[in-house]
Amino acid sequence: MLIRSTSHGNNVSIYYYQSTDTFTKISLDTIGKKYIFAEKKGIAWYTNQKNNETNSYIESSWNFPEYSRLDLKHIKGRILNYNSKIISNEKYLKRAINHYIKVWPKNALVPVHGDLTLDNIIFNKEQVIFFDWEHFNSKGEKWGFDIAYLLLSAISLPYFNSRFIPYKDLKCFTNLWKDLIEKGLDLEIAK
């Protein structure tokens, strides 16, 4: 079943195969190939990090001059809507922050997911799992970049069209942001 056809300008289509319970990402050009390669590299980096309980969820991959394919295991869990109010997702955002702190090495520069929003995280009882690594950058950014991106998207995306953020949601964001600064967010990113 086709899930998504070359959305977001990445030229990657996503299929779900119920018989094998896998998702397949396919691209027929060099643009999409770049995203599939980045995803494979990002998953490998992420799942190999110390203190990460996430096993690799790559089933298989193919890479030809004009065709790339990545088969991914279906991970059971909950994916949140990035347009939901931040206050309703607060406990999940805290879990994502704690996961990031546990998994990412606390170096000046660290590899980045590059598009960490709530709809790129799976939550289940045991784990938090970051997925959709198409924008992975191994050269990286300052520590905390991805989690700052997550919080900024969580406060801005739900209110983008209304251009108004309710006080209780702004207060929730402020508390999460302050907590992230206390946990080591680079002050340049914080500003």
C-alpha cells in the first residue's frame, strides 16, 4: 500500500507491506537516493550509540545508480500529531528529551537527526525511538540542536495559522526550554 508519494520534495515514496510488516522507502533518482543514504547512515549511527536500547530497524537495502530502496521493520508504538497542543504532549516531550540526553554524546558537535518533530518519534511503554533520518548530518551541530528543534516545532506548528499561543502552552514551553538549558543546551542555540 502506498503511504506517501515523493512528498516534501525528497523524491522518496513510502510503501507499507502488511504481509512482511515492513515499510519500504524507494527512490528512482539521485535526489531521493541522497535521502535514503542519509537515512540508512543515520539509523546506523543512532542504533550504535552507547546507552541506546533501540536495535537497528533496517531489514535490508539496495543501492543502484538510479534506484535506491530501504526496508524498515514496523516498530509498534504511538506517533503523536505534531499539530497537537504542546501541553497535551508535555510528558512525551520530556521522554524525548531524556532519551536524547541518554543517547547523544555530550560533545561540542554531535550528529543530528535534522528534522526531529513529534511525528518522527515512536513512543511505546519501554522505549522512545527516533525515526525518519532522511536529514541526518554526521558532521553535526552543537549538542542539543535536535531537541531544541523538537521543542520549537512543538510550540510553533500547532499555532502557526492562529498566530496566537495560549498562555498555558507558552508556560509549558518555557519550563521545558529552561529544563533543557539546565541539562546542557548550548547557550547560542538557546538564544
